[in-house]
Amino acid sequence: MSTTWHARHLARRLETSRPVQVLGRFGDACYGVVYLVVAWLAGQIAFGVPAAEADQRGAVTVISAQPFGMALLWVLVVGLVAFGVWQLLAAAAGFRWVTTKRARTMRRLSAVGRAVVVLTIAGFTVRLLTGGATTGGGQQEATATLLTLPGGRVLVLAIGVAVLVAAVFAARRGVRERFLRDLDLSGAATRTRRWVRWSGKVGYLAKAVAYAVIGILLCTAAIHLDPNRAGGLDKALRTLAAQPFGAVLLIAVAIGFVAFGVYSFSDARYRRS
């Protein structure tokens, strides 16, 4: 048998092992907590209250300022690292219940994306805990660096388009309720299934809106060769707030992030393995 087969078999055994399952699901719930805090920060911006950055890094900073905040952050790090590893294992050998190769490949690529996001948040949290630098390295700085490279404008534009495509996929996943395919709700009560369905749908639509604005900002930065026009989730939410009826739009997105946080708890409980 090939080395690749052995590697996938090992990844599959690890992914479905009891310790990895428990820690990975715990980390999934931790990811949901992060989104709940981001939703709270977005709500503050909507009501004109000065707030920390309304993104995952801002959420971590807010948690650190709470009673026993540093202890909570260590718990968060363990959970997020476990979730990231779980997703990488799923990317290597998971989603065996998906019948078509194309759909399985898309699920595995999505798992890689989730792993990168949560491990990045975990890395920022560790730097915060250990007194390392937590400033810099933001979206604008990264965009400025890319724009100085040969073909940088095209590269930034391509990344912006890719983020817009991700927004479309997130919206489709929410509208068509495709997230339900990765859950086993056979033992859940009817009311629970209803909550999972609606929280997932609203949550993914909110993420789609955020992705769309980030993608537009990146494309605009590429077109104008101006990295200051780029930005991550925080700038995307503040851009929404600056639009006509922006407060209403931002409150709607904040509610969607609350829904996604709640859905993450359901995902941790009912995700297939």
C-alpha cells in the first residue's frame, strides 16, 4: 500500500478518535464564543459606542480584559488549536459521508480555510498571553506589501475576487441549508432542529455579507493602488456602518454573528464524524 494511503488512514483514525473528537468539538464551541463577542463589538459600533476592533482579534482582546481573562484565553487557545488540528485532519481524510468527489473536495478545502482562521486567532492569543507584539500585520499592511511586488495589483485583485467567491459560497450554503448535510440531527428534538436550521442560515448569510464587503475593499485597493482602502472584518463592519441606514445594516449583521455563534455550538454537538 502507498505512503499516501497510510497517511490518510492515520489521519482518519486520529480524526475519529475520542480525544480529538472531544477537544475538536470543544474548540468549535470556543470559535462560537469568539463570534458572539464580535457580534457584541459590532453592536457597539452600530450604536456609536467606541469599541475595540470588531473582529476576532478584538474579541480576544475584550476577553482578556474580563475577570480571569488570561485564564480564559489559555482555555481558548487550547480549544482553537484543537479545532484547527481537527479541521486539518478532516481536510486530509474526513467527510467520508459525502458521496461525490467534487463536493468532498470542496468540504475539505473549506476545512483548511477554517483551520487557517482559527489557528491564526490562536497565534494572536498566544502573543497576547506571552507579551509579544499584537499590533501590525493587519490587512492594510499585508495589502501594502503585496502591492509592492511585481504583479502585486493583479494578485491583490485576485485575492479580492476569491473573497467575493467565498461570500457567494457562504450565502449559498446558508440559503440552501447545505450546512445541515454535515450534521447528524437524527437524535435531536424537532425544536432543536428548527433552531439549528435558522441559526445556521442566518449566520452564514451574515458571514457572506462580511466577506462581500472585505472582497470589495480588496478589489478597490488593487484598482486604486491604495492599501488604505483595504481592510479586514473590522473595516468591513465600519464601512457598513458608514452607509445610509448603516446602523440598521450593522445590527442585522451583528444578529447574524450571534446566530453563527449559536450555530457553532450546535455544530460542535451534532457534526458528523
